Amino acid sequence: MAVFVVTGGAGFIGSHLVDALLGAGHAVRVIDDLSTGKRQNLDPRAAFIHADICDAGALRTVLDGAAGCFHLAAIASVQRANEDWAGTHRVNLTGSIAVFDACRTARIPAVYASSAAVYGDLGGAVAEETRPCAPQTAYGADKLGTELHGAVAWGVHGVPNFGLRFFNVYGPRQDPSSPYSGVISIFAARLAAGVPITLHGDGAQTRDFVFVADVVAHLQAAMARLATHPGACVSNVCRGQETSIRGLAETMAGLAGVTPVLQYGPARAGDIARSLGDPGRAIAMLGVRCGTTLAEGLGTLIQAK
């Protein structure tokens, strides 16, 4: 049995990872400031430290004797970043450097959450890891900065690390009332309440949706790879299949057995028309793929409502 640390472990993705690690027989420590995470998401078997991710003392304590750190703590809201640019930067980039630095002291590897937001608008091209990154948001810029510091963490300080560029993750425990929520959790809540779904623009924008259980499998596989192939690397976490936002709403309504009421609002400034990832590197390096179909994942989510 190993001890693993999960930063942001009370959040949506983090709590699912905690469950999987505990289910595999590991001990888990969680550090979370509960700014968006919830204590009720956590299995009581996980040790919990309520602290800021930039708290060096808390990081040293929680990482002491651990076998590895999964770094998921972040502020993902574009609106929040626009309103509090410096504050979100402190969490999203300074916090990541603090984690890498603490892992250096503890001499353990780190697997961290990056994002498809690092790519920016590829003009309809498929997002491959070899493509130049040009993030259009502060969140994407900080995630790209985290990847660059990951290269420094390994090249200068010898900290093995693996960054995973999450595409559009969905699943149970994603709070539809939160500004951090993805479109699927919002649509599910509106369908359950019998209220109209608002599509921005014509709804033809496409996204690469990934079920949270597949994300968790990638996280675990990345940590296992670092044990045998230490270094610094990044890969996409995506299905390699795109779904339009309008098609998503119609599919979800069909699975829920209701007729959707769609209304159209103005297109959002900077909204990317097409977001589609290439999963090839993750399949080759980690030996895992996002095998949950959208219909399967949506069915699980709707049943959980």
C-alpha cells in the first residue's frame, strides 16, 4: 500500500480520483481550501488538510512520506480570472510551482492537471501535443506556464512529472450551479427541472467530451509511468470524437425521455468553434484510452441526478 496526496481532492475530478486510489488499497491525503470543493465529496477514509495550495508548510506536512502527488487544485473559471487575474494566477501557477518545489523536497513525482485551454483557437485543426500553444485565457496561460515549469522541475530539480491536458470533462458531482461547471452538468440540471436550455450562437460549436472515470484512469496510469520512465511529459486526455453543443442537448434529452426546449442566445466572444483532441500519445505512452462513449457517460450522469 502506498500513500498518495491529491491536491484539490474535495473537488469534482479530485474526489473521483480519491475514491479510485482508496479502492486500489492506497492511503490518501487530501489538501483543499474548499473554495470550490466539498467535504461531502470525500470518502471519510481519506485524511484531510484544509489549507491553501501555496502554504509551503502544509505542503511539506501532507507530502511527508508520500509516494506521489496528484496536483488538481485550480481555479478554472474564466470569469473569475477576468475579475481577479492576480488571485487566480497565484493559485493556478504559483500554486503549481509550490507543489513542484514541495515534491522536490519530498523527492516524489507529480502528476498534474493541465488543460486543452493551452491550445487556444487552432482554427478547426485537431489538437495534437506537437502543435504550438497560444492560450486565449488567463487559465490557459497559467496551465501552459505550469507545463513549462514542469520541464524546469525535471530538468533542473529532478522532479518527475506528467501533465494531462484535460478536454471537456463531465460526470457525477459536477455542480451545475457553479460558474466552474461544464455544459453537460448545466444541461442535465435544466432538463431535470424542465426549463429551457440556452445555446450560445447556433449551437454548432463542437467539443471533445470525456467521462470523469476515464480521466481518473489516465491520472493513475501517468503516475505508474513515472515510476518506470521518469521525466517531464504532457499528453491529451480526450476521446478524439467531437459533438456539437446542439447535438449534445438533443442526445441528453433523448436519454432523459423528454422533449428539449432550446432557446438561442448571442454567441459568446472568443468562443472556439471546434475543439477536438488527438488521444494518440496517451494511448501510446500510458496504455489507456477514453473508452466511455458519450451515451454511456451521459446515461450514468442522468441516472445519478
